[in-house]
Amino acid sequence: MKDLDARGVPGAMVATLDFEEAARAQGEAVGFMPAIVYVPAPIQNRTVDELCAIATAAVEPILDAITAGAAKG
């Protein structure tokens, strides 16, 4: 993602809340903090309806993350 960001290609990472601390540590280690949208965990063993609800709730934050740069420019 860092390379794409440097090229001006917008992106966002989606991860479960279980990975929030690890993502922050990794970002600090590499000197780059991508836009991250966190969703509830666990994902496995969810019903189709539950997964659809999680995905639907994540759409707006993902769009916000990938269009934030356009709003600045």
C-alpha cells in the first residue's frame, strides 16, 4: 500500500478489530500508516446475513478513506 500511496493511488485496508494493535505496530515499524477500516471479529462462522451487515456497514468508511485525498486536492 505504501508504494501505491506514493503513486497517488488511493487505498484502504480492511481488517478485524483483533488486528488493530498489530496494524498500528506494523505501521509504526515501516513508517507508514494506511487508511484502515476495522470490522467486528470474528469473521469465520458468521452467517451470510451477518457478513452482509458487516460489509454494508464498512462500505461508507471505505469510500470515505479512499476519497479523502480527493477532498484535499
